[in-house]
Amino acid sequence: MAGTDRQRTLIAEGPAIILVEPQLPENIGMVARAMANFGLAELRLVKPREEFPNDKARSAASRADHIIDAAQVFDDLPSAIKDLQFVYATTARERDAFKQVRGPVEAGQTLRQRFNKGEKTGILFGRERIGLNNDEVSLADELVTFPVNPAFSSLNIAQAVLLMSYEWMKSGLEKHTDTAFRGPELEPAPKEQLQGFFNHLEDALQARGYFRPMARKEIMVNNLRGVLTRPGFSDSELKLLRGVLVSLDYFSPKTPRGSGAPEGRKRQKVPSEKKARQPETGDSSSDE
């Protein structure tokens, strides 16, 4: 899903992401990309298997170069977290440790609260195959685990970072329903416009023999109204639908069921049997 905009100010704040002995540079790059997506910028690597910086990592980062360039490499975990005041360790399995275990939502909110107080925080992620060992977990203040399928609980490291990065970003929204952009604000159309549309539709269908048998016309009309009467039809939406009906007015009123006007026949607008009842306002076409 493309969406990189170089004209916008880059968000770069929040907890440090600490990868312990990452094996594949491609995974480091994908972690950097996930961080950049959700406004994190500080990447710390503890004894990566391959030399870093790395072209493979940069390629996988998909232009998150600011994270790759600023990443710090450490020889051991205590050195990587020594300046932090609060650290979470992620784990997929239960640990024999006297530590609080949080879900990602609660952890994201806690990190935001500590960030707002000026604290430096971090999140530990373990090796691709075996995660964090118990000694490494013991260095964290609390644990984070994800609600996943217990029969298939292993996450790719970039996926795990993505989940925590998302919760971090979400914790900073004014409302959890906020989105990056919104659809247009549409005001409901007045009932007069809706009634005019119904009348127009009924006339167009009547001219094309839609109501068969005629004894069921009233039921069919009521069913159509039931389908089309929903809260919130805007004036512009009704104009769009009326425009569709206007275009139908120029097709073969004497040949029902959509068989089309005979070749060479001049298209003429369908004469309305109920024109007197249609309101003058709300006509969407400039052709009339």
C-alpha cells in the first residue's frame, strides 16, 4: 500500500526498539520500515549476525533510511538498555519470572504515559528462531505478549515490531477511531428530494414494464422504497441516482425490459405519467 509523502514532517519519537542478535539483515530492514510507518525512529541492535549497516537491510527498509543510518550496534544487552528507564520484553511463551504481563494495547498506553513524563523507554525483541532467553528477560521491567493462535504463536520479528509500533501510534490519538483522512461530511437530503426520486424511479420503471403483474405494483413499489429508504442519503447522492434515471429516460419507453431503442430511432424522453407530482427541485441533469 503506497503512501510515502516526502513533503510531510517525519514523526520520530517514542521508545527504542532493541533487537537481540538479529540473524537476517532483511528482517532488520523490515523492522525499520515498520517503525517508520508508526513514528518510531530509534533502532538498537545487539550483536547482529552480519555486519551493519548492510545493503540488504537498507533495501528491505523501503526508504526508511533515517532509521538504518541512525541505528546503534551494541556488544551486549545491558549496554543497549543502560540509559533507559523502563523496558518491556516481548515473549510468546509463559515465563517463570515475577513480572507483570501486559497485552500490546495496555503496553502501548503505558509507554505513551511514560513518554509524556519525559522517560526513556524501550522494547526488547528476541532472535528470529528462539526469542529472548531468561537472562535477557530478567533485565526487562515487564513483559508483553500478543493474543495469537496458541497452536501457531510464532511471529516474524518485523510483524511483532509492527504490532507494538501500531499500538504506540494509536495510543497518541485523541480518539481510537481517528484515521489519517476522512470521507466527505454529507448532510442528509430533505424528504422532498427523496420523494421526488421515488416518483421519478416509479415512472421510469412503469414505462419499461417493470411492474408485472400490475396487481403487485403497490407491493413492489413499497419494497423498493424500503430498500432505498435508509438514514443519511445526501442531496448529492440523490442527484447521482436521479441522473441515472434521467439517462434511462432516453431509452426505448415502448420496448420494455431493457431491449433498447430500435436502430435509427431518435431517442426521446419518457413522458411522465405522474409529472405533476414531481417537485421542481432536485433534478440532477442539465439535459432537461
